[in-house]
Amino acid sequence: MTRDQPLPILATHSGKFHCDEVFAYAVLRLALGLGEVGQDHVLLRTRKPEAIETADIVWDVGFVFDAARNRFDHHQRGAPLRPDATPFSSAGLIWQVHGEAAVAALLRESGSEGFAAAIAAELDDSLVRRIDEIDNGVAADGPIRRDQLGLAALIGEFNPTWDDPAGSGPTAGDAAFLEAAAWVAGVLRRRVEGLRARLAAEASVLAAHRSGEDPRILVLDRGMPWKNVVFSHDLPVLFAVSPASNGNWMVDTMPPEPGSFEQRLPLPEAWAGLPADALAARTGVADAVFVHLRRFVGAAGSRAGAVELARKALAS
């Protein structure tokens, strides 16, 4: 935009703010690449119809939902519902249009934009839907429960208290709204990064399994979450080999089901709890280091040694 062009106006309601409109604003800033207020956009918090009408994007106020016109309210009769009849909040309405772009913006630095659609869909189901439910006082899984540590409660605490001078006057709560939105952006950034890492690990685990010599032994060149990938893709993995921070290579066993402390195939009982020299003699693996007494994990000094431990465990 040039200096002669007016800044776009983003409008939501004034007064006490809630999780949905704060989250929606954080998403809009990410998706549209907006900087600070006054730098490349105006944030207008108002309930005046004539002011709302002048805005370029309006959410959580105005009694209109029309995505083509950038109107995203959900308080009017006939407001939109999710396919399962859960009512949208302004967060959900904004997310349907701008969520994937917001996620892509967060992934751009790592060059992982290819994960944007999958992450946006997962966040819609796990996070944004919950914001919709709380804002509308409904829940698919039963009555809404008050959660003092939930996102909505924590955002609500950014509002000025009744006796705070910042809570009165024409700009009441505006500074606190921006502070809350910046915090939400950080939460969203960390959640997206966690999901990106999980998807990247899944891709790496599947690639390692495809290229492995034995489908029962998963060999990874870096430590990463792998067990959930084995479960979700029904892989026949019994042992995983990966490097440890101390220079050793670990041999981890695979549990039969999520959360179990059992193993599909424990390491041999004859190896359990032996000193390194005795373990090396017993296994025939020169750099064998240890096997836990509970037989769920072992180690060797090298990748080749750990793989050989896994192979010998299969043959025992």
C-alpha cells in the first residue's frame, strides 16, 4: 500500500474481550502478514453500527456473516453451524477462511508450508472447535466445564479489573486486547511447531522403515517420536535403534499398545543386568554396553553394534 492509501480497518466489539475474538485477531494478523497497529492496519474496537460499516474486516460484531464481504459475526439468527450443528464463534468463522494461511505463515521460516493444510485441519478439530463450544456454551461431549487453566480463562484474565483505570473510557481494554492477542500468537506458534515436528517425525520414521533391511527393526539416524507412528501405521516393528546424547546407540523395544509398559518382544533375559564386559561376551557384540534389568532397552557403543543386538534378540 502507498502512503496515499488509507490503512485497512479491522473491527471487533469494544468492552470486555473473550477468547474467540482475540484468537481471531491473532489469526488475521498472521494470515494477512500484518504488523503493529497503526503500521499497516487499524484495529477498531466499537459497537457503533456506522463505524462498523466502514471497516474492511469485521468479526464478532455487526450481526452479519458473509465471508465474501469479510463479515464474521455469529450472534444473529441463522448464524452458521458446523456440520455436526456445533455453532461457530468468530474464531471458527475466521479460521475457516484464514486458518491455513496463518499456519503457512508460521511454517514459512522452516520451509514446511506443505504441512499447513494438515495442521490447520487438526487445529480446527482440537483447538478452534473448543473455542467455538466455550464461546457458545455448548459441547459435543457434554456440559461445558469451567477450566481455570484453559485458553479461554487465561485470555479472560488479560481484561482490566473493575477498578483499573485502563478499564474505562473510549479505549477501555484496547491495550490489554493487544497484549492478549500477542500471547495467543505465541501459543499458536508453539502449537503449530509441535504439530510440524510430529508430522516431520512421521515422515522420517516411515521413510526409515521403508528403507530398512528388516521391517521388524527400525533404524533412525536421529532421536525422534516413533512409537505412535508404528501404532498408527500398523508397522511390524519390534525394536528401534537410534543415537543417544551420550554417544551410545539405543535399542528400544516396542510396546504392544499405547501406554503399556510391556514389550512386543523383550530383550533376552540372559542379557538383562549384565556388566558391559559380560554382556559383550554373552551377546558376541564387542561394544555392547547394557541391557536394562526390565529388558525394555539396551545400548551399544555404535550404530552397527546396536543393530546387531536387535538382530540377535530377534534370533534368540
